[in-house]
Amino acid sequence: MPVRRFRSVAEMPDERWRDPGDPQLYRAIAQVWAFGRRSVPRQFPPGIHRHRTIEDLDRAVESWNAADFERLTEKRSG
């Protein structure tokens, strides 16, 4: 596929791969989402979590992200 360069967005062609409402568009979106779930599955603790402050929420999210990162690095290394 050739690389095309444009000096501005105005020079870019107004092409669409899929038209809004096209059933193929919904299938393509579903395939992209499925790929994302397969490639990097995120795991959050089940249930509803209440936090007193935004800082508490930030700490909880950081710990979830750290657990995801550890799980992915263990999976890739072993």
C-alpha cells in the first residue's frame, strides 16, 4: 500500500470505508473490540466500589493497573 502525504487535513480525501448504519460497520467494530479483549484483557475486582475521595479512587485504580501489569508480564515471560 503506498504512503500518501498531505500538507493539511483539507487535502485529504473525504472517503469512508463504511457508511453510518451499514451492518458491516457494526461487525467491524465488534471485531476490533474482540481483538482488544483478546490482546490485553483487563481485570477489575467484581462488585461496586465506593471511595471517600478521588485520591482513594486513584489509589485503587493504580493498584488494579499494577496487578494487570504484573499479570501480563508474568504471562509473557513464562
